Amino acid sequence: MSIKKLAGQTLWYGIPRIVSRFLNFGISLLGFRLFDPNGSYPYTQIYAVIPFLNILFTYGLETSYFRFAQTHDRQKLYNTLNISIIVSTVLFTILLFIFKTPLTDFIEMQKHPEFVTWMIWIVFFDTLYTIPMAKLRLEERPRKYAFINVFSVLLNISLVVFFYYVAKPAYEANPNSLLGQFFDPKIGIGYFIISNIVASAVCLLLLYKEFMSFRFEFDKGLWKEVMRYSYPLIVVGFGGMINEMLSRLVYQKVSTASVAQREFELGVFGANYKLAVLITIFIQIFRLAAEPFFFNQSRHEGAQKMYARVMKFFVIACCFMFLVVSLFLDAWKVLIASKHPAYAEGIHIVPILSMGSVFLGIYYNLSVWYKLTNRNMTGAYITIAGALITIGLNIILIPKFKYMGAAWATFTCYAFMMVISYVLGQKHYPIPYPKKKLITYMVICALFYIIHEKLITPALTPHTAIFYYVYYGSAFVFLGLFSLLILKVEKKELQRLPYVGKYLYRGPRPA
């Protein structure tokens, strides 16, 4: 598979995924508009726990499916992994319901224990369609993959709109009316979770053909082989979620503020974290296409050079997104603070989290070395070390610096994981990454943000005519300067790209 094909697959997975993620992003923004920080904190808390449960329930089988599909009978592998995940999902779900009360107490959801029940059902449905969705990716069927993702999100949004903009007004007019009976004000933000349950269940139904192709054929030897490969990925996954979600999950436990203030700060932190997710969206859609690509490419000569090229384009794209997010903060904050200005209090953490997301994306690219060399335990050790850094820094920094401390903990953790993975990767599976060039690009982006936000903006009177002209004008200037830099430095590389090259270069393209 060439970079051209990877780009095509990324577009097929990416555009619908971008649409889906932005629609999900819109759902979150609607929650922040309907509820103030104190009212939105349960949503932040529940969706900080779900990724941990997803890792536990799927235990690395998705990546293992791509890995073993290269060397084993795909139908037998598909059957074996489906049986494994169905049985384990049922068992894990039963255990969660048995220990629901301790779980509710641990995540401090005593006010809404029903949210925990609904959360468990979301994870149940999401897990069951993991392998069938991976099958679509492996077989390069992005159209159906895209349709299911987009339809699910549209259904989710439709239900949210129904509950809050149809059922709620009907309830306020007449609680006993047909539509009014669909709304209970005590549930509050919980209708977002209910809508998610329905959408996840429908996803499962849309994959009925993939389930129909599944047979009760379990290869015990193959399963043991897969599990030996997968179990370190569980540690990697848990560590990754600790690094990404722990700050929100334990915020109330380590903060020394009052209960009301902690809930307020968590709501603010969760809202601003959503802005940094704009970069994470790209990272996730890239991974959807890149993971099968990396395994397929490993069988060809020159794979390392191809991985290096992919990394370069990836970092350049992330740098552009960082600039778009960080240089236009005044515009982005409208998305979360148009109705409740209190959310804008935490806007200054967004660039920190955004650059941390860039580091995380680079780490995901670097992780190809331990997956291809079957050194998944090394990846697990890296993630554990990152998780320990996250835990320690959150305990130290949150009481003193609130969500700013949580943001710096995330930034530091991802920076560490990126660096250590690069060092170890070059030892065990050398890839000729253009290290100096990529570091330079990221440093320039950070300097542009600092100059713009720390030198230009403080000299202006906020929200005056001159403020808007200078603030946004300088932002576009910095974005343009970085674009010119890339066009100049990467001219030969860009000339080789399909479609793009013909607009940048006249005459025969470089080989």
C-alpha cells in the first residue's frame, strides 16, 4: 500500500469520522449550553470512565486481529475472536452489575447511580461490534464503516434533540401529555447517555451481515497465541486511558476545594478538554487507516522509509491543526461559553492539551516498532511509566494549580512517552525519521503561539475593533508564514504527492 492509498483510506475513514466526531463534539457543546459547569460534571465523569471499560472489555483484540490476519486463516481468526469477546463481554457485564455500588462510590456518582447502569450498557454494545467493525477495516470496506459511524451519531443527535427540544417543552406544558411522558427533569444531562445507548445498540443491528458470517468455531491454540500477543496491549491501553482520562476521573478526589467548587472546576476542565480534542479527532481517524497499513507495509522492502514519510506528513498536519486551534482561541471559546461564560475561564489550557495531543499522535506512530517486533511488553512498560507520571503530577499539581496542573500533567506524560518510545524504537527497529526537522516545526509552532498570545494579545484592549483586527490578522499571518515554510522546505516531497504535486511543480515530477 502506497502513501497515496493510505491517504485515500484515511479520507474514506476520515471524512465520515470527522463528520461523526464533529457531530459528537456538537452534542458535547449542546450539553455545555444546556447545563452550567456544575450540571455538566456527571457527563464529564461518566465519559472519563467509559474508555477504561472499553480497554478492559476489548483487551487488545482489535489490534491482534490485524496482526494475525496477515499469517492465519482469516475466517477461523474472526470466529475465534468473536467467540472470545462475546463470552468475556457477558461475564464482564455481569461482574460490573454485581459490583455496581462500589463502582458508583469510586467515581462519585452517588447522585446518579442510574447513569452508571446506562454506562455499562453502552460499553456492552460497543464491545460486541468491535471485531465486526475491525473486519470492515481489514477488508478495506470503508463505505459501510463510514455509514454505520455517521448514522449512529446522527441517531444519537436526533434523540438528544428530541428529549431536550421536543419532550422537555411538552413536559413543561403538560407533564401528562404523550410527548411529555418521555421527559423526566430529574434525569438532567442523563438523556445524553440514554441516547448513546440506543445509538450503540443500533450499530450492532446494522452489522448483522458480519455477524451472520460468524460461525461457532473456536481454535484454542490460535486463541492462546493471540492472547500472548494481546495481553501487553491491555496494559498499553489502560495506561493510555490513565494518561488521557485520569485527570478528569480523579479531579474531585485530589482537589482540596469544596464539593461545589470541585464540580464546577471539573465541568470547566471537561469543556475545554473538548476543544483540544479537535486534534485528537485527526489522530484517531489516521490510526483507523494507519494500523492495517503498517502491518501490511511491513512485508515490503523499504517499509522503514515509508514509515518515516508517513510520520513527516502526520507531524506537519498536526502542526497546522495546533496553530488553527491555538491562534484562534478567542473564536473557539464561543463554542463552549456562548451561554455560560464561566466555561471560558479554562481556555488557556487548550494549547497545552493540544500540543500534548500532538505528542500522543507521534507516540502512536512510533509504536509501530514494538508491534512489528512483537515487543508489546516494552510498549506496556512505556505506558505504565507514563501512567505513573500522570498519577504523580495530578496528585501534586491539581491541588495547587487546578485544571492548569492537570493540563501540564497530560503534556509532560505524552512528551515522556514520545521521547522514550523514539529512543527504544531506534535501538530495536531503526526508522530514519527526520528528527531535527520535525522538532523544528513543532518549536516554531509553539513560538508562534507564545508570540501571539503572550506578546500581542496583552497589548490590546479586549473585544474592541482594533483587538479583532490585530488578533485575527496576526493569527492569519503566523499561519501563512508556517505554510510558506513548509512549501519551501518540503517542496520536493510535496511535488511527489498525487494531485497536490501538479499544483506546486511544473514539468516532470521527481522520482
